[in-house]
Amino acid sequence: MKKLIIQRLDTANYFRKVTVLVDGKSIGKVSFAETAHFEISTEAKSVNVKLDWCKSLPFELDSSLNEEVFFVECSSNLLNAFSAPQKYLRLHKVKKKDLPTNQQILEFRGNFRKVTGISTLMLLLFGVFLVYTLYVAIFENSPLWYALSALAGYNIYRISKGIRQRMKGQM
């Protein structure tokens, strides 16, 4: 038997699990910010991952190694999911020492949930404010309310841009 370690830290598909396939057969799933350990036969030839209809390109396994470590990357670019599924979901071979520790993964998961929760709340508040200011601006025909609507729309744009950048790992 041989050990296969798969780690996933991407934030693009937070709620969905990635299926791990060895020689085309499912051996398990990997969630957001999780390191999964699998026992596979030494005769296994390839590994790839699958998310819904997207599959990564297969990665050839080295039969001489007792342990192989891979990192799963999901793109946040939805265009890749339809035009180039192999770019949407990728598998990278890494060294075990390069993987984050369990403590670092827990901190990452906690920080991501906290930032996501706050961002969602702020988007909701500015969305309600935008709807209200547009309602008043249309019925009152007041330039002040149009300016407040524009300010709310700008804040929604900035928050959603920050979320997109965080999902792409640019922050």
C-alpha cells in the first residue's frame, strides 16, 4: 500500500467537495481547507480530481515512492469551467514539507469564515440601503438621494471586488 495526501485551500468553491479519482475510480472527497490521507495500491497509475463536470488532467503516480503529496487548485474564473475545464481544476505535485500545518489550516479556515461573514453582512446592508435610496430618489426626485444611491452602489462594488480578489489569492 501507498499513501496519497491531497490538500485543498482554494476559496473559489467553498461549499463543494472535490472528488479524488485514482485510475478513474473515486476514492474519497476533499473539502475546503482540508488535508486528506488515502491508502492506495502501489500499482495505481494515475490520480486526478473532479468537481461536478470538471476534471483535472491526470497526474502519473510514481510506483517507487511510498507517499505522494498533491495540492488541489480551483480557479475562481467561471469562464474556465466551460471553455477549459482542465484549467478550472488543477492538481499540483508538492513536497510534504511545503504544505501548511494543521494549525495554519485551522487559522486560514477561521479567518476566511470571519471575513466572508462580515463581507456578506456588509453587502446585505448596502444592498438594502441601495434599494431604499433608489426608491426615495425616484419618488422624491432628489439629487441627494441619487448621490446616496451611487455611494451605496460604489460600496457594493468595492466589497465585491475585495471578495473576488481574496478568492483569487491577491489579498
